Amino acid sequence: MGVFDRVEKKLEGAVNGVFARAFKGDVQPVEITARLQRELDVESKLLTRERKLVPNEFVVSLSRHDYDRLTPYSKTLNAEIGPQLRDYADSRGYIFNGPVLISYELDETLPTGRFTVASSAVAGVDGDASPSEVRRANLVLEVNGVRHPLNPPGVVIGRGTEADLRINDPGISRRHAKIEVSDGGSQPIITIEDLGSTNGILVNGQRVRQATLSVGSRIEIGSTRMSITSPVHDV
């Protein structure tokens, strides 16, 4: 038996047992595990000859019947599936951007015994801004749900520890880009500059070395998307 076969058997063994008895005749946890495993294979994106980026966040949609039966077990099930998916990823040379997260949602259109999976590669973001700093800012950079205030002189984005805003995305260089912020009166003047990165930057779908940004500007660095937005101020 090859290493991949052993990993697959281990995945099956981790979620059969009590779960299979609890869900007899319905969606089986081993089916979900196998589907997530296939999702890694199908959605893998080549980074280097030895490494491929794969999704790390999954949404499993279930019928009303299966949703009601499965969700009471979701924490225990995910505690088994997560490490096993990481083992499978390691065996295939796959890389996750961030922690493996599996959530379940109801889809009333699905019949009993059927389910769907949606996935995405979402990078972990490490920023030091406090909620009060975000609220005081005129504009913020939003990355995977994390908002970073855009105040003068700006922020360096990268994967390395020297970056102001660190994003755990293997497609991002250690010092990838710099967003410069200068005082422009009622609205700051914001520009982005590529710092000699390997994979470059896209602004509103166009590859650029330098560009002016404004509210609504969409930026893509590696596999991570971010945008310039206005924070919601407390009344």
C-alpha cells in the first residue's frame, strides 16, 4: 500500500466509527472527508515544482435533514478532519495559507443524502491595529476580514516579519508592496508601489508597478485580495 493509500485509509478510519452509526442512511462523515480531500486535489494551484497552494476554508451545504443531524457533531468531526487533511496535504506537497476551517450551512434545496462544498484559499493576516485606531482612520485596507488603518506614512505589506501588515500567503514576497499615505486635506492621497516582488501586484484587475488608490480600489497580491474602504464609525 502506497503512502497516499495509507493517508486515505487513515482519513476514513478517523471519521467512520461512531459518526457512521449516528448518520446511517444519511450523509456520511467519510463522504464529506473524501469530498474535501478531492477539493484539495481539484483546486490546487502550482507555486513551484514541489509546492501547490490549496484551499483552507470550506463551507459544506447540507439538506435540512442532514444539517439537523450533523451540526451537533460538527466540532468533534472537524477536530478529526482538520489534522487528517493536513496529513493528506503534507503527503501531496500541498500548502495551506492559514488554518483549516470547516463550516456547515443549510441549503433547503438539497435532498437528503446530498451535499455541496465551496472552498477558498484565505491567508492569515497579522496586523497590530487596535479597534479604536481603525475607527479613527479615514480609510482602511481590508484583508480577509482584517482592517488596517491607512495613516501617514503608510504600510509595508509582505510575508516577512519586517512587514507592517504580514500576510501568510506563499505567493507574497517578504516585502511585497508599500502603500504610501500622505495628507491631502479632507481625504488622504494613497498610492501603492511594488517593492520588487516576485509575483507583482494587480489594481482593479490591471498589473501595475505603481498606482493611485481610492475608496473601492481592489488590490490582488499573490492569491490574496484586499480593498480600500471607509470604516464604520461609532455614533
